Amino acid sequence: MIDEFLNFLNSESNLLQNLVSIFTIFGVIIAVITVILTMINLKAVVRQVYEMQLQRTHSQEPDLFIEPVELFVNFQNEEILFAASWSNNIGDSFSEVNPLPVKITNIGNGVAKYVSLKAYIEKDYLNELIELDKDKIFNLRNLYTDYGMEFFQYEYGEDFKKKSMHNYDMDSTDNQSFNYIRPEQSVSFLLNKSHQAIFNIAILLNCIHFDSKLIPRMKVLVTYYDSFNNKYEKDTDIYIGRSTVKHSFQNDYDISVNFKLEGLNRLPNKDINLD
């Protein structure tokens, strides 16, 4: 009788131990599931906050756009061809003494701060121009100095008469800056006189070699910041697109050209900081 009672107590003790083990395992599983669900919810919250910050940044994002301009150049009766002035459709004239203002507009929604521009003509393009000057009209050539400088040299005119020769530093950039540009506000930067002269050379050479595929162009690197101090960099080409040429053929350079100076406005590279 006593043995049967002891066996009963032992069996009940094992059952209780088994139940405790089962409930412990279930508790651990529930705790793990709770931790996983908490992590998933936390990631969703972080993602939502990130998207809200990104949306706020986009809503205040500036975007700088180079405005096109219609121009006219006439090489007839010019003593120095590359010094020919440009005119717009209201009669304003632009030359080395009165540089062309190139308009840049903020078409975005936010203020563009600390705007800097670096304008230059690429070496590869200048070398292509040298090859295009087959008849040595401008006697284009590269000039290297003992100090490691490289110049693009061009000239026009006759010896013992009016003759002009210039050297363009192929490593130089024309730098201009603005503190800020508000949305829908426009500012202007001045086209370097050497850039206008090289554009004139390219226009005339294209008119003479009408089968040329060489597009007159230059680079403008634009860097600016938004109101959250995110950085933007834009690689823009200023080029001569549509043009109309008139050539009377009374002399080799009786040429006038209506052309459109415009910008190839690419999307900017963005350095967005959402910390």
C-alpha cells in the first residue's frame, strides 16, 4: 500500500516537471517572436522616418537651369575674325569689352546656396579644333612651356598689318560664385572673352567645313547646396545647337550665322545627408 502511494507521488512529480519544461519552452518561443516582431516594427518606423526626411528634402530641392539665348554673328568686314561681336534679337552687342551674360535660373522649390561655377573648354575639343583648321586660317596649335603649362594658341591677320594672337591656358577655369539663388530667381555669369573667341573660331570653321560634325561647346561645372546643406554637383555643356548660315560667296568670310546658345542640363549628382 505504501509502495503504491510513493509511485503515485513520483509519477505526479514527473508530470509537473514536464509541464514546467513545456511552458518554459513556449515562453522562450513567445519571447523570441516578440523580439522579432519588435525589430520588424522598428525597421518599419526607421524606414518611414527616412522616407519622410527624403520627401522633405525633395520638397526643398533646388535645380539650376542654364537658359538658352538666340544670337547672331557676322564675320563680314571683320579685321580679326575671332573677335567678331555677337548680337541678340533686341540689338545688344557682346564682345570682349562687353561680355555675354549667360542666365542661370533656379527652377527648383528650394534656395540654392553657395553656388559656384567653373567654366572651361575641354582639351579634347580644342585638339579637335586644331585638326579642323586644315587650311591654317587661325594657325591653331598647342604650345608647351618649360614650366609644364599647355596653351591653345590662335591668331589671325597679316604680318606688318593688324594681327592678333592669343594663348588660352588649357588648364584654366573661369570661376564665378553666388551666395544664393532663390526659387524662380535668375542670375547671370559672364562668358569669358577667350571662350567667345574660341566659339567664333569653331562657328567659322564649321561653316567652311560644312560636313564637320564638331559641335561648338564648353563645360560648366555647377556646385551648390540646399537649405539642409546637402551638396549638388551638375555637369553642364554650353553648346551651339540650331543655327542658320548665310554665305554670299563674294569672299571667303562673308558669312553670318544665327545660332542658339543653350545648355545641356543634366541631372545633378546629389550627396544627401539625412543624419
